[in-house]
Amino acid sequence: MQFLAIAIAGFAAGAINAAAGSGSLLTFPTLLALGYTPLVANVSNTVGLTGGNLSGSLGYHRELAGQRHRVLRLGGWSLLGGVVGAILILALPPKVFRLVVPTLVILAVVLLLLQPRLAKIRAARETSRARAGYSLVVLPGTVLGTAIYGGYFGAAQGVLLVAALGVFVDDTLQRLNGLKNVLSALANGAAAVVFIIRAPVAWWPALIILASSAVGAQVGAGLGRRLPAPVLRLIIVLGGLAAVAKLLL
């Protein structure tokens, strides 16, 4: 029954992460409810959900066409951030987690709601020099920050990332969602490597989540790719709000 509960949570988390984000809100509490400590639950969840991240990226392969330059330019920052975040969760006291994470998720929800207006304002006001600055400094720095958060905890990482990409990158929300899946996979994969080497991973739950989230991500990608942008944005916002409520409670 425990394995079945983990498999169901992993499937749903993979689907939610591929389409929007915040899938860890299902798997992480499930592991806690089954008696795993917060640290073991967090690191095992991260290791397991890498399967869903990779599968979701494959599910969005059509939307990723023509974005190779973005992946190459931003992927290294995601890898670095994932490693830094993993080191921080192993080194910092739990109270930092309780203070920082809800604030970041609330900020992401607000950014996502305002994203269309902010993108228009930025496009209307920026000069060529400002555009170069966004490309070289602001966007990589933002991706690095979200990757650090993803390696640190991960829930609503997709919400943060889509919100940031929507402000700084001129493209459709579906294509940005595909890019989000790749960058999240890189950050979580890098964090997973650190956890495998340095942290107490519960391997059976991690492997169950790995397999079930990979299957769920294919379902989530198939559904998410068909959603209109306003509906997809609403789903991501609701996922972010659910993350805030869960973390505060």
C-alpha cells in the first residue's frame, strides 16, 4: 500500500510538473506521511522526480524546436544552481527554509499574473543596450536563482521559472513551458547527483517516483500542450497558490 501511494503521487506529480509545476506538493508530503524525515523525503523526492523532468522535456520536444541556443546559454546556469541549492539544503538550518520558500513562491505567482503587462512594458521601453543587458546578465541570473531554489527544495520551481522566462523572453507560453521543463531537469538532475553522493536517499521510494513520474509526465505534457495560454497560466498560478498554502500550513 505504501508503494502504491508513492506510485500514484509520483504519477500525478510528473503530470503536474510537465504541464505547470508544483508536483512536489504531492510526493513530498506523501513521503513525510509514510514516516520519512524531511531531509530524506526532500532528497529522495528530488532524485525521483528527475525521471519526470526528463520525460516532460521529451513530451515538449515540438515546442523546443529552435530553442537550442537558449538551452545552451541557460543550461549551465541551471546545472550550477542545482548544485548550489543541494549544498544549501544540506548545510542551512530548517528555519531558513520556512522563511524563504513561501516568499519566493508568492513572488512567482504575482510575476506570472502580471507577466503579459510586464513583458509589454519592457518591450516598449528597452533599448538595444538594455536588451543586451537582459540577455547577458538579468536572464541568466534569474535562471541561476530559480535553479538554486530548485536544488534547495523544488516545489513550485516551475512556477518561478515560467514567471521569469515570461518577463524576459519574447515567446509563447507553451514554448516557454517546454524550455522550463529542460532547465528544471538540468537543475534537479544536478541536485540529485549531489544528494546521491552526500545525502541519505531512500532508494525504493526514489525509484518508484522515478518510474511513475516519467509516465505521468508524458500524460501531463500531452494535456498541457493543448491548453490555451490563459488556461495554462491559470493552472500554473493555482499550483503556486497551492504551494504557498501548503507551505504556510
